[in-house]
Amino acid sequence: MHNIKLLRENIKDFKKKLSNRNFDFNEKEFEDLDKHNRKLISQKEKLEQEKKILSKSKDKSNFEKSKKISEEITKLSGEQIIIQNKLNKILHFLPNLALDDVPVGQDEKTNKLIEQYGSVKKFTFKPKSHIELGLKNKQIDFDTSIKLSGSRFVILRDKIALLERALINFMLDVHTTEFDYTEISPPLIVNEDVMFGTGQIPKFEADQFEIKFENSEQRKFLIPTAEVSLTNLIRKSLIKKEDLPQRFVASTPCFRKEAGSYGKDTKGMIRQHQFYKVELVSIVEPKNCNSELDRMLNCATSILKKLSIPFQTILLSTGDMGFSAEKTLDIEVWIPSENKYREISSCSSCGSFQARRMSAKYKTEKGNEFVGTLNGSGLAVGRLVIALLENNQNEDGSVTIPNVLKKYMNNLDKI
């Protein structure tokens, strides 16, 4: 969320930068509501001060005056709440502003290639897709999952189920032992305030799985990513400066309706309603967001380097970034059956955008300031399973296990 004072004072600049995010900001509507809101607040404060003065007087004739002022305050308060809610509807839907080094563009066509790593393997045979490889011994099973849950779910069996678990454990070990992330086992169900804090609602409410509880005072949701739980660990907190940075990692199932992806990636495991992901979250001083983003990217790409899987890094344009991000770097992994790179991670700096929504601050010499937050996949497990199966396949349909993974796979050489 944005600082309303900065928005008010730099409205032309905000409008231009929001336009770069493909957001049509209604400047006049905001200014009219903001002026009306401030006027009501001023009138209410003036009356409250007048009532305070009258309350100190012992003159009984002031009782009626005080009563009328109270009625007027109540009326103004009701009107101000209505205007504030209308103003909040605008503020809560405004995306974060992109940093100056982010390419300006409407969509992914203006994204910038930063790096390519690893050599794409040249097969002496036609490479099979992960679906074909998984059908062997029915270790990837879509038919049964449809009976259980419908489309966009999957059942993994035997050695491929073991591979999924092995990759999770491998990634958690790397991130905790090599990169000093603190492992967290967070709740998978969170309340609406937590979802609001990281920007999932109200903007993307249609993509969330809501859980119905009887007699619950708050709405509850299945997490679409562990970013939601991990970032909100510091919600409504005042952190000591010397306790920054804080870095968290978690492996959790993630749940998404994929409401805006009708017809996309309907086959296979690329786009599921339920999938595992190892998530990285950093809490830092805002001035360190850029360097922390580079660090997080290195942590995520190190997994692919250790597994010898080719990938590329992309700097997203203003029109292709997520709602809360000020800068995003995507990692795309090579998928042989598709003959192209596919996203396996997004690492994003959000600046103080989420912290303002969560009321998360740290102590400085000049007072309390909002922290900076970052998040990134380290990595998406299902897509990593796909990449490993396809890049390490052999002509007979078997899959060679990378050396670094063998101890997590009961020392298997092949699937």
C-alpha cells in the first residue's frame, strides 16, 4: 500500500508510474474523496475540541450544547467512515511502483534477458514429456486424481513421489545450511488480514480458495504460497534494527484456483490447483532490498546449478510484474519436450509496500520505519520434478538421478 501523503503530493508522478503498470488511476476521483475525507476529519476534530472545552465548564446550560455537538460528531463520523471506505477501495487496489531500472512495457514482450546458464542437452532421440515418462508404471497418475478431485490435480507414486520429497529435503538443506535461512513450518490456513497484508486480497480474491467455518468471525483462506504466512510473521511488529535481516524458508502445499488461466497448460503438471513449493522470504532495511534481491536470486539458482539443469534469468517489465512487486527477476528452466524455457521461480522485492499493509516496522535512529520485504520460490517443486525428469531422461525411458540427490533417493542411480 502507498503512503497517502506521498501520493497526494506527487499525484502526477504516481499516475504516470501506475500507467506503466497498466493501471488506469482515476486522479480526480481520488482527489475529490481525499479532500472530502480530510474536511470531515477536520470538522469532527474541531467539534471534539469544542466539546472538550464545554465538558470542563460547570455551567448547566452547556449540557444541551454538548449534546448537540455529540450528535453532530456521530453524524460526521458515519459520513467519514463511508468516504474512508471509498478511498480505501482505491488505495487497496493500487499496485506497487516499479523501480527505475525496471523495463517499461505492457507485457512479457518487453522483459529483459539477464543471463543464460548451462548447455541445453542435445538428445540422440526424441525426448519424452514428463507425462510420457510418468506413465511408465503409472508413477504420474492424472486419471485417478480426476476421480478424487477433478482436473489440475495429480497423484505421484513410488519413485517419482520419492523424487518430489527428495527435492524438497535437498532444497531445504541447501537454503538452511548454505544460505542461513530459518526453516518454518507455517499454517496453511490464514485469515483475511494476513491475505491482505501481502496483497492477495482484495485484488486477487477470485484466485483464492476460501474455507468455510461455522461461527467464524473472520474469513479464512488456503495459502496460495508460503510467502503469505512467512511475510506475515512480522505483521504488526516493531523489530530492532540489529535483528535485521531476517530470512525464512518453508516447504508447503500451495492452493490456487488459477482463475485467469482458462485453457493454459491444461495437460501435465505445469499448472495445478495444488502444488508444493519451497519459498524464501527476507525482511530487511528498505535500502538493502536491491542487494537482498540479488542474494535471493543466487540462492534459488544455486539449486539448478547443483542439479545441472539449464536455466535463464529474466528481468520482468513494468506490465508483467506482480501486484506487490517493485522489481522481479524470473528464473526459467529448460523443458526439452516443449523446446523452451518455463518459469520455475519469481524473486521479487516489494520495498515497503507489503510492510505498510501489515504495519511492520523497525527501530531507527530517526524513529520507526517500515521494513522492506522480499519473496521468491526456491524453487517450485512440481516444475522442478518436470525439469529433472525431462533433462535427465535416457532413451529407454529411465531417468538418471543427479549425484547431489542420490543420498535423498536411497542411493538410487535411476528411476
